[in-house]
Amino acid sequence: MSHPRSETARLAPPPGLPQVVLKPRRAQPFFSRHPWVFAGAIARTPEGLAPGDEVALVSDQGEFIARGLFNPHSAIRVRLYSWQPDIPLDAAFWRTRLEQAMTLRRDRLQWWGPRTGCRLVFSEADGLSGLVVDRYDDWLLVQCTSLALYLRRDLLLTLLRELVAPRGIWLRTEKGIREAEGLETADQLLWGETPPQPLWIEENGLVFAVDVVAGQKTGFFLDQRVNRQAFLPYLVPGRLLDVCCFTGGFALNAARDSRITAVRGVDVSASALELARRNASENGLADRIEFLKGDAFKTLEALGGGGERFANIVLDPPKLARHGAGVEEALRGYHGLNRMALALLEPGGLLVTCSCTGHVSRAMFEEMLGGAAHSARRRVQILESRGPSPDHPVDANCPESSYLKCVFARVL
């Protein structure tokens, strides 16, 4: 990626701000506004920098690039936020970034109000690297994957309270964050009232019970919101199998369709299935959906061995790799799941297959699908290749913020 340097980039660094100096020929991604500065790109840092300190990133020629926050414990040594030397990372800056994020969800999407679920802040995509905020009804769920932002949590909480006026704010911690950031924390109430268990939201005319305290991610797969509605026109008359169904998002949407004769949901989590059954009951769909506990691979293998066939299959497994070193193993896992699913589909059937593994690119995922089709001796036509809902935007200068692949395919 190559962009011309802005006039701002040629300015001198702000006086008095500690300078982190890059190695030669390492500056272009950061002039192009990529927010992650890995340790290997840095030539030197000032002595005495503490975790969370604000710094100026400069090229080996002394050119100002951006303001960022330092973390000596992380492979991402500096996270960048402001490319303007005269705009410090103070309370006014964070308020502006949060307001910009709120405007998209409240004014553009209009996903705001009682019983609404929505991602309010999506880390790098909203210029707030290391901060995720989800809103469920009147509660906020906060994830900090940056030590520097966690150290500013009191300020951020104050701003969120002023901008959103929630009833409570709950902290959710991501697996591996202690090792990645040197951040030691635990799920806890940060302010206000503890969220109810479950908490109810509405989506696409359905109600869902969400366990925001103990459920996966922050309790619901908000990123699939639009996809759960977009796949409906492609449904084929007959049965639907929803593998890794979690609390029934795709399954319930399909069960309302008169073309679907029966729905079977499978998930390895007993607590998720308990909520899925409750959701089916609350929406008057309990007699149309069967939820079963089982491992995705073993279930697909058993169904194939039993000669079962389905007109529609949804595959939405959890992340299969957390680091680049795990990509090959993840692709083998996706290949196995999709190969078995393709073998279970009736001719002309619909496959909805997903990956939330950020290190697996869309090109890799679609190439894997072609390989799985070859192994299953099926012909696959990709009808749509989709991403997440627009409350999970992608930063054009940070491709890592594009993580979700959701493919609708016709299987012949």
C-alpha cells in the first residue's frame, strides 16, 4: 500500500513529546495510517518510557508521522491514533473519536434504542485501536485489548457515560490478552448496575436472550446481524442444519420461513443451547427447531455416515487461529468442515459458510472452499461473498480490521 505523504507528515515532531524512532525504510505503512507499530520496526525509544505514555512516532529522518501510546510489554510497541502533531491524545480527542463512532450507529444505521444490540466502537476501524464497546439495551460491554487504553479506562468510562447514559458498564476480557499486552484484569462491573442474565434484545423481528456476562464474545454474534437476514431469499425448500448455532441466530431466522420444513441446530456449548431453546420458545418456534449438543466435526461425520441430507446448511465456527502461525491448521479445519457439509447437501442446496479468523483472508477462504468442493466432488457457485454488519466497519488503511467472511453458495 502506497499513499503520498501529507503536508502534516513533513512537519517537525511536537516539542517535548518523547520520540520513538523507526528503522530506515520502515515508515511508509505508518505514513499511510496503519495503526500498529511492531517492535521490529523500531530503531530506538527514549529511556524511562512507562506503559501508556504518549509518544511521537518519527522516521529515521526525524519526520513526524503520528502520535501514539507506548507499551513495552506488547509486540505492538506503539498504537497510533493521531496523525496531526498539534492534536494531543487528551480528553477532547477521545471524546471526538467516540462521538464519531456513535454517529454512525445512532444517526446513519439508527441501531439505537431499547432492546437493541449493536457494536458502538470497533477498535481500529473507529480509530480507537484496542477498544471495543457493544451496547445491549441499556448496558455497555467493554473490551480493552490495549494496556494503554485500559490505563485510561476512568476517562473513557466517564465519556461513555456522558455520551450513551447506560444503566451499567461491564468489562469483558479477551482470551490471551494478558500474554499479548501485559494486561491483568478480569470480567467485572465497571460502573452502574450489573446486567441481567439473560438480557433481551430484538433483531429482525425476533427476540433473543443474551448472556453478556458469561456468553461467547460479549454474548451475541452482532457481526452477523445483516447476514442472518440476507441469506433468507436463497433458502431452498426442505430442512436446514445450523452447525455452531450458538444461541440460534441463523436457525430462528430460517425457522420462520414457510419453505423450511424443519431446523436442526448443533453447538458444543450447553449454556448456549439452553438460551437457543429459550429463544425458540419465546418466538413461538420451539416445534420447528431441534437443538442438539455436539462437536461440529463429529456431528457432520455422524450425519454423513447416517445418510442424512439437508437442503440448507449453515457453518459458523469459532475462530480457528489466533496467530499467523496457525493459518495452515485453520485452513485444514475449514476444509474438513466444508467438505463434510457439502457431502450432506442435496443437489441445488444452499451452503452458508463463515470464518471469523482474521489471519485467514477472503482469498484463502474461497480457495479453501474450492478445494473442499473438489474433495466432495461437488460444484459450488458463490452467490455472495459478504462481510460483517456495518456496525463492524473496515478501516481502509488497516486490512486486519476485515476479519469476517460469510459466503452464500449454491451446491450442485
